[in-house]
Amino acid sequence: MEHTELKSSLIQPDDLILITGASGFIGSRLVQTLLDRGFRNLRCFVRASSKVARLKDLAGSNSGARIELLRGNLLSRLDCEHATTDVAVVYHLAAARGEKSVPDAFMNSVVTTRNLIEAALLQKNLRRFVNVSSFAVYTNRQKRRGKILDEACPIENEPQATGDAYCFAKVKQEEIVAEYGKKYGMPYVIVRPGYVYGPGNVGISGRVGIDLFGLFLHLGGSNPIPFTYVDNCAAAIALAGLKNGVDGEIFNVVDDDLPSSREFLRLFKKNVGPFASLYVPHILSYALCYLWERYSAWSEEQLAPVYNRKKWHAYWKQTRYSNEKVKASLGWTPTVSMAAGLGKYFQACRGTESNA
Amino acid sequence: MLRVAIVGCGKIADSHGSQLRRISGCKIVGACDTEPLMAQQFCQRFAVEGYFSDLATLIRDTRPDVVHVTTPPKSHFEIAKFCLEHKCHVYVEKPFTLNEQEAQRLIAIANENKLKITAGHDDQFSHVARRMRTLVQNGFLGGAPVHMESYYCYEIGRSGYAGALLGDDSHWVRRLPGKLLHNIISHGIARIAEFLTSASPHVIAYGFTSPMLKRIGEKEIVDELRVIISEEERSTAYFTFSSQIRPLLHQFRVYGPNNGLILDQDQETLVKIRGDRFKSYAEKFLPPLIFAKQYLGNAKTNLRTFLKNDFHMKSGMKYLIESFYHSIREDTPPPIPYREILLTARIMDVIFAQLNTQQQIEAGIPMPISAASVGDAAQLTSACANAAFFTNSRLQN
């Protein structure tokens, strides 16, 4: 770490940093980033079932650093107390992903976060709690088409009506972080990454489209997709825990030179392999979401309300994205360019395809 | 208007909340979970006014007529007992209790207090299950069932719940007497229990950990189970639980003296198998056409039910709740006979006792007869003989 950077850092290299979800897609890159920045005292909290080979590799190749691997469950208050003992900064990445059930998503995102915060608040040395959230919290409904989505935009005030367990859990998670920040003066920062891509997450974002019985419905059209390459995202998250003077702030993280959905799909097919896709114009996708929503309500959810106008606004309405705040406040710049990032991502996708 | 309370605000509580919204004449007046945040989120999403983290306060403040117990199984008995003692009718999610003894106690308390209790065996009230029941009651089988086959399979690899279980040595499911099986098989066992008349059928169970689970280091969880159930010179049944066979069946086959029926829960199809045979080559050509016609009929029925807006994934639960509430209002017998609830619990007890014995024998652990917790000496002997039979079979192979 550069001398000037260290001077402006909230903590010193030997201060203890906790990373929850450390074995995950972003978590393991965050550990790498912190090590690269010279931090030598990391506690990596992982589930009992997590694969930790990468973390062990990192520990092996950074002999000067102390990397503690702590297995546990954030639903256990005792485990949270162990995890937060003596920590200076908490990077909270662990959360429910891919859960279709709201209670499961809520329990693994909100209850766990509450437990972790309450344990962290017992620590005298806590300097910051970094909560990693998501773009899923934004409503995007009132904003006109093509306008910029930034940190000032409102978040969903009826997350239960989105039909999206992840959105509900993330909105509630942010609420609880802010509540504890306000009530107990807990220093926190919220980071909202866009769609984090890279080797390790080779699916196509739902913002581009959805698979319908083998036919890919392309819904994004000319919309920019809010990609952030995993290493760039990890760097922004790292800075959110280290930078002085940003307590209580929220940062959106997206890379520069965002491709449109159409452009991305073309590149994907060219680099990974062709597949059948059908473009659905925005007006039609909006109408379909509206009809689905109405039918779901009329039929008392014979079809679950997974497609609705709220979702359309959040996912498929034309929107531009800003990363000005994260650049200006944290001094972040995406070090991996979009072209290089997509290149690595496509390569990983090709590997997955050939293994399948 | 029946006042309803929910205790336990996890995943299955959502199904109850969704179905209760569709039922007229009832209102959710409160929800309770030991984790207040869970109770709060349930109440917010289902527009329920009162959320609680203490059962006594819930009962005192909301005065429910009925309580739905949707907590993990270990707490079913204590919660249901408390609710019955406080004059509430109770719907207990499956598995009803941890063992038959607890089930008997709950039913006795319900009877003493002139209250109703039911178990969450909602699969038995799906459209297709009701169609099957009607046919059996109308004598389609030609008499009592001679033989049944119940398949209840489970995708263990892709389930988030199973993932959490496999990765957590202290997961609550591991502390159940029958572990994973305990939490899942009651639907499949209850289907058989419905048609048994004996109070103590013979049960022979064999289970093992699949090679897939063994490969990832799992030794404790039994995910393959085969059971033979028989009544003295009357009905027999096979029960299969598997995480490995494909397709993952949820099927029930019942054969009578004249005809048989095949119920597929996933496809919601019911197929009649006629006992009579056609002459000569007609047997090769006509039955496939008859089956094709029946499947087409099933597709039409399902489509019609969907278009009538009555084909929800948990339609069986709605029907069961409505029937239960009807029995409360009219003071008629509950939709699931207590005999059936007890028999399901009893069969499960014997299965888990035999698996336990089998595991101990395979592990070379000496087991005194007095250590058998459930079942009589004959059952224990049968279990040991059974374990030895399968061990010998493997050796011969």
C-alpha cells in the first residue's frame, strides 16, 4: 500500500478485518484485493459447507499475512460473536442468493445481518460495517425512460409486491443496517454493485433476457447492462471499508463503457456459442408483465407474480447508470476494462460449455 | 369468522398464508416466531396486524380459534399441546409429531377439550388424490386394496434446504429420530396408512446413504429407503424413498381384486388399470389406446381446473384447511381420521427404529434388546434379520 493511501486509510495493515461470505464469488476476490493492498490480518467467515480451496491457496501464497478461516453460521449469535471479536472493519457479503422463498431469503440476509451487527456493536474497535447490497433495491419506477440511476434514486417501498425474494431481503437488509446506524451510531457504508460478472459467475444476467423452454427471450434490447467485473467490484468494496469520511454513504458500483444488452448478446453468441433468441420489444415485454401481474392477482396467485410492472421497471426499462460518486468519493477506477473483463468472462463461459 | 394464528414463520408458513387468503370466513389475527424479525416479515407481507415472539402472548392477545403450527417438527408437540390446553383447534404441519406417543397425547388432549386437530398431509387432498379416493370409495378396485406402492422421492442435490442440511452437522433435521426421512416421508406413508385397517401392520425397512452422498463425505443421512408393509393376509405395500432414482417420483399405485389405479402427484394424473384382459392380440393394441385416452382426459381435466382458477400448487392444502374448518364449525369428524395420523406415526417410528438397529449392526455396535426404543421384540428380530439379509445379499454380489 502506498504511503499516502495508508495515511488516508481508516485502519492500519494489522487491524483485524472480517469478511463474511469470504469463499464466495466476490468474497474471495475481496480477500485477494485486501491482501494486495497490504492488509495482513483477515478473518474469513464461511459456511460449514463452503469450499475453501481458493482461500487456502491465498493463505499459502501470503505467508506474511494472518488469514483465519472461521466456519460458522450467522444465524448463530455465538458464531457472530466469535466472528466479530476484535474486528476493526466488517465486510458483510454473506447473503442468500437464488432463494425463491422469501422467508429463506429474509432469514439468510436480514436475520443474519442483524445478528452480525449486534455482535459487532459489542466491539470497541469497530470502525466500519460495510454492507454489500444490490441494484435490486431500486424501484426505478418514477424515473423516466433513459434517465440516470444513481444513489439518490428511491429504493423500493413495497418490496413484497415485486415478487422477488432477493429484492425483498436486500431492501430489508439495508433498512436494518441504516436503523442500527441511526440508533446506535454504528459507522456503516452500503455498497450496491450492479451485475457482477466474471469467471465464477457465468450465467447471463436476467437484465439481458430469460430462457423460456429453450428459447432465449431477449428483453434488454438497447438498454445498457450495469456490469461490474468481479475484480473491479471487489476493489470498490475494499475502498468502501478503508476510506475515511464516508460513513453513512451509499455507493453504486458499475464499470465504464457499459455494453448494451443487444451488443452483449451478440458478443456472447460470437465468443461462447450460438443459441436461439427472440427479441421482445420493450412495449411488448411491458404489456406481458402487466398481463402476468393482473392475471396473478385475479387468480389469487395461481401463477406466482414473478413478472410484474415493478420488475419490468427495475430490470428492463431503459436506464443509464452512473459511477461518478464511487469514483469521486472513494477514488475508485475500474482497473479491468470492459473488453478485457468480457474476454475473461467469455473464456470462462466456453470452459463451462465444453464441460457440460 | 374463524380467528387464525400462525406459529412459525418459515417457508411453509408462506403456503399457509397464501391459502388462508383464499379461504372465506377466516382471518389471520397474529403470527408468532421465536425470531421476531421473521414474524414481522410474515405480518408485513400478509397484512396481519399482530406479530409476536412469545406463544402465550399471541394466544392471550389475539384469542385465536385455530392455530397453525408451522415450526420445525421438534417443537410441534409442545406448541400444539399448549394451544389445545388454551382452547384452540390445531393444524400441525407434517410430520405431525416426533413419534406416535406424542401423537396419541395430542389427540387425547384434543378429545378431552372437545377440540379438533389435524396433520398437514395436504397432498392427500389435491385434486387428483380426491379423484382417486372417490373411485376407491365407489368400489372401482373391486374390494379392499390388495397391494399398494408409494413412491416419494426427493431432489437432494439442488435443494437449498438439503444444501444447508448437508453442510451443517448441527442442523435441526439431523436431530430428528429419522433425520432427513423424518421430515419428508410422512406424505408417502400417509397415503398407505389411509387404506390400511390393521392397527399394527408388519414393517420391514432397509435404508442406506447413497453413493452420491457418501462421495461428499456424508455418513449420517439416509437418503435411500425401501419399506415393506403388510397386514395379516390382507393388504401389503411397498414404500420407496429415493434421492437418486429418475424420474423423482411422487406416485401412488393401488391394486384391488378387480382393478388398479396409478396416481402421479407431480403430473396430477390418475390412470385406471383394468383387471380384465382383452383376447389375443387385442391386449397388445387396445390398452395403449385406452391409456392414451385416459392421459388425454387427465390433460383436459387439469386444463379445465386451471382455467377455472383452482389449480394452485397448494390446492390440496386449501382443501384440507377448508375441510378442517368445516369440521370445527359443524363439529363433524376432522378430514384426516385420527387413526390414520396415529398409524402414519407408528409406521414411521418402526422404520426409524429398524434403521437405527441396522446402522448399529453394520457399524458392529452391540445392541441389547432392551435398547430398542420402538417396536416389539418380533419387530426388532425382523429388523435384525432384514439387515442381515441385505448384508448377505451384498456379500454374495
